[in-house]
Amino acid sequence: MQGHRFPKTLAVVLLLAGLMLSGSGQGWAVLAQDTAPESLVPEASATSTAFTYQGQLKENGALAQGAYRLQFSLWDAAQNGNEVGTAEIEDVTANNGLFTVTLNATNQFGADAFSGDARWLEIRVCPSNHQISCAALGTTLTPRQPLTGTPYALGLRPGTKIRGSAYQVVKIQSDAATGSIPAAMTGEMMSALDGVGVYGSNNSNATGSAGAGVWGRTWNLAGAGVKGTGFNGSAGVLGEAVSNGGIGVKAISNGTGINQPALYAEATNDKTTAPAGIAVFAKNHGGDATIVAQNTGAGDSFRSLNAAGNNIIFRVTTTGRVVASAVEIYGGGDLAERFDASAGVKIEPGTLMVIDDAHPGQLKPSVSAYDTKVAGVVSGAGGVNPGLTLHQSGVMEGNTQVAIAGRVYVKAEAISAPIKPGDLLTSSALPGTAMKASDRTLGQGAVIGKAMTGLDSGQGLVLVLVSLQ
């Protein structure tokens, strides 16, 4: 590499630790040595962006000897281009032409100077007089030297794969102080709409394989092995199950009691003026269940505790038994039971039903006045749904929900007599219709309940408080 005009004619042959440098000129030589960038030294107590650069300097064709002043500038192109940074080193000693310098020790080229883009190094030999600026008077050696990666550094370039059989193939450790959420490793996706910042995969599908794509662990009582934070409606941690039987998120605990659960969720918004945060929310867009609980042991399938956590207020046993301190039903107004209607005929809501003596266990619409076989009213008339429905699968089934207690609308007639709230109701001669029980003697055993609304004339729906008498 031949220099320009300078008090003495200079040529330099340079080598970056493990970097292949090319150039032309009389007396060019490549020197081999095995130093490495400081940031790649294994188990270094502190890493930096500095790297070692070695070269051979010739003066008038002879190997240089003594102290020299050199300026190194980093560029993004072989010619012209943009200067990334400059490092000037004084009193560089050349011994038989050989010299060694440490560049970028204080980030003169910048901490991200070698972030993946190609770089070229330009060298300028300056006057030894420190009062004279290198930029004002000096010799720039040409051409610029391309910096290519060392074998180990190539393994860290974008798109490469690091493979090994060590216990830890790659270990990243940070000793940063607390503040601004320091991280030993950061993964960020900037462009792709479906990209991920960090991707972990365990591809072993051998029998008994239990490895993990990503494993996080902590011994801190307030810490987390894996933490996800979501903003603007996003998910902090997303688990996805695909069609081949995978599980989106799996939690396992070998502990006991409520202090060592397999999965723990807590909403920390504790304001009391209005409903605050929700610890667990589940949504299902398919045709299966939203939440399924299975207990293969002797404990409950579901359990709810009081605020203090020391008393069970609601639980569901593995046999399906529900145990609660109180139950409030707001979806309907009556207690119904399923019955089979005679001949399987669909019965209209509000129909007054009586026991079918020709078909034991079944019901049919009433057809006579003061029928002592009155049993209930078909639920669902007037927009009032059943509040609670009783039946036993496979034993006491039926196709018709009949209210046997509570409030329900019944088809009624005021032709025989007007109906007022408080009147006792019984069956009418009109099929499936109730009327006022005017005759107390005939009404004994034939009353379906008390009217809660009135009917002055004709036919219509009357709200009745079912109470068989």
C-alpha cells in the first residue's frame, strides 16, 4: 500500500486480528498472528468494543523503526462514503516494521460501528510533531482496507447459526445495576407484522422428551422465571395450541396447598369504588367449553374462597355436587322440571298441565274444570324463563319444562269470571287454560296457585304464583 507525498515515502501492510486485509504496492506482505477482538475473549471480566490491529510499516522500502503517529478512520465504503469514526494514536512504536495498536478502545468508532454493515479502514501517517494536526498535514495510505470477520465473529453475524454440544452453547450475562429494566439479552422485531422478538424451539420428539423451547427460572420470591408485559391490548405472554394436539400454556406444580399452585393469576388493581381488574378471563369462539376442569384425585373440581382465603364459600365436587352458602338465580322466575308430554306433542308455553293417568309419569294439557290432577304450567310464556330446571340424565328426562313452583305466566280465561290479583286459579274447560276457582269446595286439590295479575274479560296471560293445593 503506497503512501502519498510526506517527508518520507511510507508503505504499510496491516492485519486485524484474524481479519484478511488486501492491498497493492511494492513490498506488500501479510503477517499472521492470533490475537482477537477483546469482546470475543472467553470469560473476560469486562467486555468492550476495542479490537487489536497489527501491521507492517515500510519507509522508503525499508522496514520502519521507531515511533510514529497514526490516524485510523472507519468508513462505510471503499471510496468516498461516510466516515463512521476516527481514532488517532500517538507514539506508535514500529519494531522491524511491525506495530500493534488497540482501536476503538473508547468507542471512537461508536459502540454499534460493527452492527453488520461492511466497513473499510483508512490509515493516515501524520507528522510526529503533536502541534501539527493530522488533518492539516499527513499522508493517507491507499486503498482503504476492507474489514472482514474473524472465524468466531462470523458466528455472530445476522442469520448465522451457533451450534455446539456444551452444557451452555451461548451464555449472556449482565451485571448492570437496577434501573430502566436492564436485560442480559434483548430481542426486538421492528418490521414484520407476525415476527417475534425472541424465538425458542425444542425439536426433540423422541419418547420421553420433556425439553423446553424457552426456560426461565428465578429464586427471587417476588421475581418471575418468564415475564411478559402487554401494552395497548396486546398479550404479554401468548400460548397457542395447533391442531396436532399441542397445548398453548401448561402449568405444573409438585407443591401442595394454595401457596404452590400450578398457575397463579392476580389482578393488582384494588380500587373499591368500581369493579377493578380481572385475574382470569377466558373466551371461546368455537363450539366447545370455555373452561374445563378435571380432578383425578379426591379434591374438588372447583373451589372459591372468601376474601381472607381461610373459608370455602363455593365448591363443586368431582361428583358434580355443588356446595354453596347461598344461590341467587336471576335468569328466570320459576322452578321447573322436565316431563314427557303425552304422544310427544310439543306443548305451547303457558299451557296448564295435568297428570296423564293413561301414561304414568307423563303430563298432558288440562281439558276439564276443577281437575284435581293439575301439575304445573309450561315455562317460558310472557318472556319469563325457567330459573332452575330439575332432571336426572338418563332417568328422569323429558321434552317439556313445567313450572312446579315460583312465578310463571299461564293461559287464562275470564269468561266464567274476571280474575283479580290474589284469586285462586284452577283448570278451565278450555284446553290448557286456567280460570278463577270460584267454588272453594270443587277447588280443593285442584288449585294451581294464586293470580298475581288480573284479567277482566276474554282470554290472555295471567302471572301466577304456582303453589299446588
